[in-house]
Amino acid sequence: MTAAAAAGALLAAAPALRADEAAQALVLATYKLQGDGSTATGLAIEHGGALYLVTAEHVFAQMKGRRFTLVSRTENDDGTYGRDEIKVALRGDGGEALWEKHPREDLALLKLPDSVAVGALPSTCLATEEAIAGGVHVGDAVRAAVFPEQSEANGAGFPLLRGGSIASFPLAPVRPHPMFLVHTTTWPGDSGGPVMHAARRAPGGGPLVIGLVRGMRSITDKEKASRYVRTESSYPLDIAEALHAALVWELLGD
């Protein structure tokens, strides 16, 4: 069974997946994106019969060359998973970007070619502004699927699932508040990772993806060791910055 079939089987459990099933569906649709100059996280979604990758725009912008590697996996008959590294075009023959950049925020959408078949979430799993305003609150528990410091859960290339809580207010309206904060440990490589609400579900019962990781917050301590030497130390605050998933709808044109 392919990862796509596995994800579909989970979502077929509507009207509502249990918390662990929803988290598993999120993991099955999250991929490591490896490129020269940038390695991070991306979420695959299905919309209008096509497959797309959603991630932070700086992930693609920092990659050099025309292609990157999407680390996928295939389920074997014995229940194990095999690694499947897929080369995906990122730029055209003239070096032009093939991804679409959000006009205001650090978000990107890349349409995958028909030859690439990976597990994906339906676009209805992306929270709308109405869903955020109608029941997502500061303090709510969330989960994030990520690849911190390029780490993988295992050799098949699955992401790590972290827990946390929404740490900022207000969450809506989205346009003046495009970013929200999550209290969770985050690292380079997490950019583009999807953040799902731990309790709420999307229409159809799948995970409700409320955001995508943009970066991490840290503080920098500067110390003057001597007249000629200065040192800087950076300390993470265990705070992730996430952009609202509702902004992806602007890229999808709906």
C-alpha cells in the first residue's frame, strides 16, 4: 500500500478521527524537502484533483539549482515502510521559480507533477478564517509534524510529531494577525511544518491544520570579552512562529 492509500484509509474513517488517527494522517502527508542550501518540511495537499506542496517560501528560495528531493515512503506488505527519494523540479530551464509565493507572507505553494504520487490531505483540512475565529483559542493544545535539524523519526523518512500550545492572542482576524505563536521546542529544519489543532477536526473528520511553521524565536546575549573581542550567544525561547493556514487559500485562489 502506498502512503497515499494509507492516508486515504484514515480519512475514510469520517465523521471524526480520534486524536491519534488525525495526528497519524498529518504525519503521513508531511515530507522532508532536501535541497542544496536548504532542508526543511512540507505538507502535501490535494486540491481540485491536483497535488501541491505547501511550505515556507524561504525554504524554496534558499535552495540552489533546478531540483530538490522530496523524501517519501512506501508501505510494504509486511507493514514496514521503504524510503522513496523523489526528484522534483523547483525551477524552469531559465531559472524561473516554479512555486507561487504569497504576496505578503513567507508561504509558498508548488504544484507537483502528475508523475509524483504521495499521500496528501484534502485542502478542506486547511483551516479557514471562520474556523479559527469560531473555536480556536490561546492555550489550546496543538501538534506539529517537523524535521528538527534535519532529524527523521526513522530510516523511512517520517517526521517527528511535537506537542505544544497556542501561546499568543489574538488569532483573528487573520490579515492583521497573520502569525501566531506556539509554545513548543523548534529548530532549523522545522520551517514549513504543519500545525494541527489537537482536538478540533476538519470537515470530513481529518486533522484541522491551523498553521505552518515559519521560524523560531530566540534571544541573543552579547558580551564584550575585551576591547577587540565580542561574543554572541543565542538561546531558544521554545517558541515557534506559525503562519495561519487560512493564508494558503489565497494561493489556491479560493
